[in-house]
Amino acid sequence: MAALPQILLDEPGFVVANKPSGMLSEGGGEREVDLERAVSKIVGRQVWCCHRLDRLTSGIVVLRKGKLFLKQLASQFESRAVRKEYWLLVEGIWDRRIQKVESQIAPSGRGVYANVESGGKPAASTFQVLGVDEASGVSWLRGLLKTGRTHQLRLHALKSGCPVLGDPLYGDARADGLFGLHARSLRMRHPASGAALEFEAEAPEAWRSWIEKMQGLQG
């Protein structure tokens, strides 16, 4: 059972939450509690996602309340005015010379995508190494999306020879359920005032020992 989301901001018209890994953003229906349903219960009114994260990806999601800022929020996301930064834990020692990855991405099965030579949609991501645990063969990265393709960071990590830790589609699932992709920060404009807003979401508890170890190695 997924943990409850953490509310980072609750404003008239919208709310910002830290989604736990394992929870659907939307579409849970009667089968399971998704992020929309969980946040609606916490804030006391119905909310809807302005964008989505994969089930296993944790981190920041913006949800709207009603139609008050529907156009303003939709415009920011559609125009890519919202800046999202991700943290990744990946298998292997990342080559620090790899700072940008580009490919074409296309569906290759139900819910599965692939880097292809032609016929896909162009995708570009940038990466920065934040830490390395050579003993365990794990790297900690910052990832930025220059385009917004499905599973883009997961596929670009795979293309670079370092699949996301615990990725059941493009790597190897872990017995402890850890999944190494987290939407760490988000920058946007307040839909009413236009003031700059920035949010950071704590990584899942399962990440803590990895990050503390790599921070210690960096120090």
C-alpha cells in the first residue's frame, strides 16, 4: 500500500503535493486510491492533476481545484513554462562526459517504449552527476527534460548504459521496491499573481541511505 501524499502548498484554486512511489496520479477508480482521490480527501474538495507522474515515480505534482485557474495552469504546462527537475538513482558508474542524451522514442508494446533509430518522436534530456557509490555501482543524477516524452528519462538512462535502479520495464526490479526516479523540484508562476514559485519534495525514505552515503563520499 502506497504512503499518503505530502501537501507542499494548499491555495485557493490549486494544490501542490509530493506523490509517493507506487500511487497512480489518476485513474484509480474504485480499485485503488490514486493521487487525485487522496489529495481531495486531505484538502476537503475535489482536485484534478495538471500533469502526471508514472505510478513508480515519486515527487511533485500540481493539482487544480475546480476551474478557477484552469486556463492559467494549463497554459503554463502546455507551453513548457514549468521547469521540473528530477533525481535519479541509476545502476552503474555514469560517464560524466554524458551531459545530454538525445534519441527518438516510440511505443514498443503495451505501456512500453523504446529508443528507436527512426519513426519515433525526438527527445532530449540533460544530466548532471550528483554523487557516485563506486563500491555499490550506483550513481545519483540530476535530470532535466528538454522534451516531454513518455518514460523519457528512464529510456535515456538506459541508452547511456545506466538504467534506473529498480526499473521493472527497462532494468531489474528490486525486492525492496525501490525505484530510482523522483520529481525533486518544480518552478512555476502563481496563476493569479504571476509571482515565481519553487517547490522541493523530499525523496522517498528508501533513498535516504544511498543519498547520505554519496553525500559523505563527495565530502
